[in-house]
Amino acid sequence: MLLLLLLLLLLLLLLLLLLLLLLLLLLLLYYYYYYYYYYYYYYYNYYCTTTTTTTLQHLPPFNSFKILFYSRDFKSDL
């Protein structure tokens, strides 16, 4: 009986640990999304308006739909 109780407790702790790890992963993904896409929007916008097309080749690859979506979204705030 005691062994069963300890096993159950261990299982519960393992489950809790798994949930915490999942939460941490989701949080990290959220921050990655926020910093990558929002920072990248400003970065892309700055280089698009201030430099020539030759320097645009040095930009990292991006999702053009997201860039268009954010630019449309931010322009509506002006």
C-alpha cells in the first residue's frame, strides 16, 4: 500500500515536471516569435527605406506574408 502511494506520488511529480517543461517551452516559443518577427519587421523596414538593393541581399530570409501583414497593420495605426 505504501509502495503504491509512493509510486503514485512519483508519477504525479513527474507529470507536474512535464507540465512545467511544456509551459517553459511555450513561453520560449512566444518570446522567440515576439522578438524575431517584431524586431525583424523594423529591421527590414529600416533597410528597405534607407539603403540600396545591394545591401538588401544581406538580410536574412523572411516570410514575406508576415512582413506585409505587419506593415499593413502598423500603417493603419498612423
